[in-house]
Amino acid sequence: PISSSIKPYAHQFKGRVLLEKNSSTGALLIADEVGVGKTYSVGHIVRSMILSGTSDRILVLCPARLVKAKWIPTMRDFGLMPRESFTGKTLQKWLSGSYKSQLMVSSYEKAAGSGVTLEGFESDFAEGKYKDIDLVIIDEIHNFVQSAKNRIGLAKIALNLSSARIGLTATPIWNGMNDFSEIIDLLQPN
């Protein structure tokens, strides 16, 4: 049994309900102000999916500064055992299924170095070397609008491996409505 030290607030369950009701699309965007509990909302979803046995492979992609400062400790607060992808090679092994971990947390900058290129990730994906992912979570998804090629390339590979996706952002619109549309397009299953 997984125990959690997190005491939930009612608003943190809205995302879980939306994901379950909208399971045909499998996409959820949580867009709210900084500090209201977006990560905790996702923690409730992840914990529920793991406890119910509906998920064996969950990938969190986030900025490098948030891996150890936010995602790893928060998932541990939920009684989960997240693993950190320290290098692109580790992420590549996890994607292929040869590195066992139910919950992997990685920065989305991994394709930019550590001995693995974006082309390497894309080649392995095209050759069918990667296993399906039950849920992909992208924190600060607004970073993918008009983003660096490495970021969006790695995210698209992960999103193509999963039919369930969650995006988190505190700034879904900063230039115009097209920003929001691009985020929604990224989250939609192909």
C-alpha cells in the first residue's frame, strides 16, 4: 500500500475528474496561478492511477531546475518512488523498457546532451524501440510554444507514445490566443 502525507484540497481533484470524464481524448491542461497546487493535483492523479493498476509507466518532463526541487520530493510526499533520469542515456533506456521504473522524472533538456542527440531519440522512436507510456506529464508546457527544437522534439516523441497527457502551466497565454491553441494542439492525441 502506498501512503501519502498530502492532505488534499477540493480544487485539486477537479483535474482527476476531468481526465476520467474525458477519457476518450486523454488530455488535460491544468492552467492556474503559481502556488495553487497544480503539481499536487497531478500527484493525486498519478497516485490514483498507480494504486488502481491502470498505469505502469508514467513520464514527467519538466525544466531541469524543477526535477529535484519540486517533482521528486512531491511525488515522494505521495508515497511514490520516482526515479530521476540523470542523462539522456538513462531516459533512452527507460523509454525502451530496459530500465525499470514506474515513475520517471526527467528534464526536457535531455535531448540536448549527455551523449544522446534528438536524432538518436527520433531514430529509436521511428524503429519502434520505445515502449508505450501510460501517462506523460509536461510541466511548464508553455515552454514548448515556439520552443527550441530539442525540447519540442523530445516532447512529441513522449506524447506519441502515450494516449494520456497532462500539461501544466501558469502562463497559457502571453502573446495571444494562438499560444493557448498551440498548447492544446500539442496535448491532443494524434
